[in-house]
Amino acid sequence: MFHMEFEDPAAGAPVPGALDCTAAVIKEAEAICLGRYRAIIQDLDFMWRWRIYRDGEMCQEGCSLSESSSREALRHVLAFYEVRDRDEGE
């Protein structure tokens, strides 16, 4: 099992299993807008994080090992939301 410990700057004690993403340089690769949805892909240097916002609120997030797999995941999830919204009449 993979385990890391980082020091909690507020408490001065290690936090077991915490992942310090503030140490990574976060670069926003792209913001994709599709109707009421906005998707953001971020390069964290060790993985790609993607988030989907609906009407300004985050509704789904995930991570991938490459930028291309992040884009593919976003396409699949956005297609699901598009069909769901159409079926619900939104």
C-alpha cells in the first residue's frame, strides 16, 4: 500500500495519508464550456485532474495519468450529462 505523510502547517504534526497538492505546480490546461457545463483540466505534474461544473457548482471530478485520457474521460462524462439533461427536459 502506498503511504505518505506530510506536516500539517496549522498543527505542526504529520497528517497520515495526506497528499500535499499545494507543493505541485498547478497549470490549468483548458476550460471547456458546453451549455450549462464548464470543464477544467489541470496538470499537477504527477497526474491530470479534471473537474466538471454545472451552473457554477462542481458536480464531478476525476484524475487521469495523461492529458489525452483526461479529455477522453471528460467527453464521456459530458455526454452522459447531456443525455440525462435531455431526458429530464432541462
